[in-house]
Amino acid sequence: MRRHKSLDSRSINAGAGARGLALGLAFALAFSLAGCEHATNSPHAGGAEKANTFFTATQERSPKYFDPTASYSLDETPYTYSVYEPPYRFHYLKRPYQVAPRTAEEIAQPKYFDADGHQLPDDAAPERIAEAVYDIHIKAGILFAPHPAFAKDEQGNYLYHHLARKDTAGKRTPFDFPQSGTRELTASDYVYAIRRLATTRIKSPSFSPLSEHILGLKAYGERIAAIDKELRKTVAPTDRDLPFLDFRQYDMPGAQALDKHTLRIRLSGKYPQFKYWLTMTFFSPVPWEADLFYSQPGMVENNLSLNYWPVGTGPFMLVLSQENRRHVLERNPNFRGEAYPCEGEEADRADGMLADCGKRMPFLDRVEFNIEKEKIPQKTKFLQGYYDNPEIGRLDWILDMDYDVKNSEDFARLFRERGIQMPKTLEISNWYLGFNWWDPVIGEGKTPEQKIKNRKLRQALSIAIDWEEYVRVFESKAAGVPAMSPVPPGVFGHRDDLVDRVVYDVVDGRLQRKSIDVAKKLLAEAGYPDGRDAVSGRPLVLNYDYQRALTPELKAEVEWMVKQFAKIGVQLELRATDYNRFQDKADKGSLQIFWWGWFADYPDAENFLFLLYGPNSQAATQGNGNNTANYKSPEFDKLFEEMRYLEDVPRKQQVVDRMIAIVQEDAPWAFGYNPFAGNVQHQWVGNGKPTQLSVDKLLYLKVDPQLRAAKIAEWNRPVWWPLALLVLVLIAACLPAVRAYRRHERETAARTLAGTST
């Protein structure tokens, strides 16, 4: 009987267990369901949306350079132009773009002198001008952001200028040092920065073009190289701790501090575009204290350098840097503040762009950049409200979003309901396919015969790549117009009626791309009939260096390019890398065919034509130039040297026309397209005027955190019914087991009672 009783106990316990399982699952899911109110894919900490923070993202990887001497890439500009302050800027609201003072008191007018030192009138002929002198008056009272490089003890001695390796061990940020300090910005900080353009410690893409203009800079570069070699003679090649290269010790005639707040820059001859250079980070002040601080033992290996932790006078300072994850700017507590502009275009008042006239900037306390590996989640988080705009440094997101709005009523309704803003502008930029002039197959060629053949190969490929189709197929990211030259719309020198006669015919007054038969004929004349080497019979295989890792959304675009080459029988091998690695390959001249674009630094044809100027070769200057194709043409170079001294006069147009004709014939680029552009931003973002050249835009932006928090909560309410349904399904699944156990319990109890009676 104990046996029967034991069986009965197990059945009762099992029944209770089944009921407990069902109830336990129900309660667990109910608690999970309640917790889902706070479970989102937000990249931010809970409640962050209520702070005065601007949230945005960057694609794929962290920027490569924050050092103003080296930084020259689009993904770096939101940081560098928020931390550093060149003397000038482009006015945020005025169009056409106008240069305005930033740290300077006013825009300096150059004084011209002849070879004997006599001052010339402002309208003197360029050939008479031997020297142009700019005296720039820097505003008094501007302070650097807090940094340990400036920290001093009570006796006025620097606290952190004599560190040993043991003192820097374990330090990963400047904030790991307990003390910080500041000091006033002076003209000498600009002098130091200009001299530092000649450094051999980091590559400066500005050195090559500027050494043609700033008096003595080219010779200074040679001198600094010799000095640095002497400093390194007792240092092992693998040692990362290098002796401090102190530019205060080595004078240069082209940059001088006349007094504490007067910077003098001397140029060789007239250079009207120089005012534009003074808006760029290459002319940002570099304090010698920071350069010395970061040169101490152990700093570089801990990623403590200007390249990772910039030191400037701008409205923001970098306070968090998590490689390939997140970077954060916060308001510089020492920033003097600036008044929001009160002038702009006629439409700015109606658009609300002048509502903050005279108010103190910056408006934001914090700017957070998250690194997104792929575009789709980046886009999704923007639509959910977690990013205030998809990517602050780029104006081409509007193409993707505008395409969706035009092709999906659901998407258009979502944009209307959520009040997403998409102001548009014409972008002064281009995208192109480049051919490396150094490459033996696709480049210049060593013999006269080979030069002709290689040119015909490039021309054949230029015809085969159907940019009209590209813009049509990839409208979501490539809306624009096919380009006829390196010079885009929006700058003097561009002609709307220009035709690239190598690639196009004009039929009945309309452009028509030359046929594939013409391309195949040129290919055969280049020595590759039907895409095979006429001598060896081997197929022609070319390498395509793409500047991004191939995410799914990019695969179709790259495959399209492969098909363009295949139309004339040429095989295209893909070599895709992340952008930082791509830049390294460009510096070494190891690209063959590559995809790249250029966003104007200033509105002048020179800023595009210098991309093909021979002395500006990126590989020949070891990364100190921007002619990535390494193109060289004696006639083009000579015309460029004339053009850069010219104001916007008829002679300049003639020179630009001839330069364009030369590169159309030589085809160092397949010219690609000129894109449309604009901002994509949420309704709580203010002062978001689309601008390509006013790259200090974070100074002007504002957000309404309360509105943002309310909208995020509204748009991301938890969907309860699927989980509730799951609870019911699980309970329903458990009920048969409960019933079976209960039935078994009753039957066992009945048998037990029957046995007892017997």
C-alpha cells in the first residue's frame, strides 16, 4: 500500500508541476512584457534624449585624422571644425558663399610688392607682383580648451612637460591627468601651425600646394627633413618615442608674429584664392605645449596625440573617444561664445533661419557620434528618432531618403507624419573613377607608342561606363547629372553647354553617349581586341579599388561597375577595403582604378583642377598631395600655374577651357557625376541650413529635447499583442498536460480507494 501511496504522491506532484510550469511561464512572460516598455534598439543611455545633445552617426569606422595638419577627409570635418578655429570661415547663411572672420578681427586685404620691395597698387598686373603680404589681426582674449599640456604649478612651471614612461603608463586620455590649464590664443600659435605643415612626423596633404605659395615653405620642408633626420639618428627605426621636433626653434620667412595678436603671412606672387585656404584646418592654431606634451615617452603607443585628442579654441572639445564605437564632443567651457548671424538669403527669414539673430552660440551642450557598420540600421535609428540626422558630415543622405519618398507612399506618409525636414541645395562636388597614371597598363605609359595605346584604353573605358544609367539605377544615392569635366556647377569656369567629345556625340542638338562599338574599336587599337592582349592572348584583367568594405547595400553598385567593363570584354577584379586602408594605398600609389569624390573646400575651379596638377601627386608627395590619379601633363601644369593667379576674368575662363580639353583627351578620370545634396533632419532640429562649405555647422545647430523625447516615446511604443499572444499559446499548450495529470490523479485515487476497501 505504500507503493500505491507513493505513486499517488508523484502524480499529484506532477500535476502541480504542470500547473506551476504554465503559471511560471505566464508570469515570466508577463514580467518580460512589462519590461519591454524600456527595451529598444536605441544606441543611447536611457533618458539621454531629454538632454541638450545632438545625436548623429558615422559610417563604418572612426575618422583617421583629428590632427589639423593632416585632416582632410569629409568624415573628420564635423570634429576638426568644431574643435579648431582657422582665422576665417564661410558665412553660415549667405549665398553665394562669402568668407567671414572667425578668430580674425576682419578679412585682411593683401599688400603687393615688386621684386625690389616697392609696394604696388591693388590692381597691379600679376606678373609685376613678387610678394603678397597678409597681416591678420587675431582677436584678443580667446582661450584654449582645458588641457593638461597647459597645467602649471604655483611657481609657473609646467606640470606635465617632463614625463618619463612610468608617468604615462596606464594613461589613455588627457583626462587621466589630474590637472589641466589654459592660456590665450596668440599669433605665434598660427605661426607654429604653418611651420608644422612641413613636418615629417605626419602627412599633410596641404604641404605640396601651399609650398608653391607661402614664401620659403618648400625650402623649409627640406630643412625640417634634415633636422628630423639628425634628431632620429640615435633612435631605432621601430621606436615610436621620437625626440620633440620644436618648430619654435626654426624660423621661416613666410609666417611671422609681428606682435601678440598680429599674424603676417607672405606669399610668393599673387594668389587670390589664398583667403579660402585661411578657412581650412591647415591654418588652425597649434599650441607648442600640446605638441610637446604628446611627444613624451609612452604617449604615442597609448594613442595620446593630436591625431586622437585635439587641442583647440573652438566651441567644442573631444571628451570621449571609443575607437570604431563612439566619439563625443562637449561644450568647451573656455569658449568665448559667438552671436548667431542676423543676415542671410532672402528665404532664410521665412524658413526660420534668422529667428536666433544675435543669440549666444553654441546652442548645444553635447554632440554624440555613433559608428554604424551598415547603412540600414543607421537609417532605421534615424527614422525612429534616435539620431537627429543620419550623418552630420554628409549631404548625400537626402538622395536615399528622397528616393524612398518618391517611390513609396508609405514612406512619404511617414515623412509627413513625423515632420522630417529635407532642405536641398546644389552641392559643389563630384564623384569620379580614377586611373592611376603610374600604373603600366592603365596609366601614362613609358614610350610614345604606349602612351597612345594607354590613352585609348582609358577612353574606351570612359565610353563604356554609362553614368546616365548609374544615376538612373542608383537614384537613391546618386541623384545628379553626369559630369563633363572635373569642374562642377557652382564655380567660375564651369560651362553648362560643355560636352566631352571623347565620350559623347551631339545628335539633333542632344547629347548621345558614343556606342559600345566605338569603345571596342578603341580597345582594339589599345592592343586588347575583344578584351584580350593582342600579343599573349591573355584576358585583360584590371583591379578596382573600392573605398568601402562591401556591405549588402553596396554590392549591387560594385557589380554594376564590373558589368560596365564587361561590355567591352574587360575583366574587373574587386579590391574592396575600409576607407582608412584605402587612403594608405592611395598614399603609396598602389591603386590601379579607384572610386573617389571631392567636396569643395572653396568655390573656385582651382580647388578641383589641383586634383590633377602634377606636383600635387599624392604618391609622389607620400600623401602630401591630392592628385590621387598621379596625373601629369606639362601643358596642363603650366596652365594651372597661370590660372591660380587669375581673378574671375575672361582669361581665366579661357585657361580653364583649355585645361578641361586636355584632361578630356587624356582621360585620367572617367568624370562620373555631379550630385544633388541637402539635409535630412527631424522636426526638433533648428538652424539646419544645408551647407557644404560652412563646416563649423555644429556651432549653429540646436535641438528641442522635450519635443524629441515626446516623439521618440510616441513612435517607439512597445507592441504588446505578439507577446500576449505567445503567453496564451503557451498556456494553451500546457493545459492538455494539466488535464491529463488531473485525470491520472483521479484514476489513481479511485484505484487506491478500491484497494483499501478490499
